[in-house]
Amino acid sequence: MAYLNPSAGAVREGKQAAASANAAAMTTTAAAGANPTKAEFDKVVTDLGVLRAAHNDLLTKLRAAGLLAT
């Protein structure tokens, strides 16, 4: 919401960060047995990497827009 800056007499608008893509769909499913297999574990590691990349992308764009401290 815009507001009036009394000292400058100018309307100030909030900034908007650049768009950030949604994280890809998760590839993991529930483990078939009591202990996950190596393939199931590797899927979790891959999904974590995808989420980490999406998170870092969002933080970078918020910093570039001046909405988050560096």
C-alpha cells in the first residue's frame, strides 16, 4: 500500500522482487520397508538439492530487490 512521505511530498511504493520458479515436484515416495534402500535415499538427496537451489534463488532475488539484507 502506498503512503505519503510528508518530508518529500512523494508517494512511496513497496518494492517487488523478481519472480522465482516453484520447486520441481518431489521424486521421493515412502520407503517400502523399515529401512530405505540406496535408491530411495538418493531420491531424498536429489530432492533436497532441488529445494536448496530454489531457496537460494529466492534469497538472491530478495537481496537484489533490496528486501533482504546482504
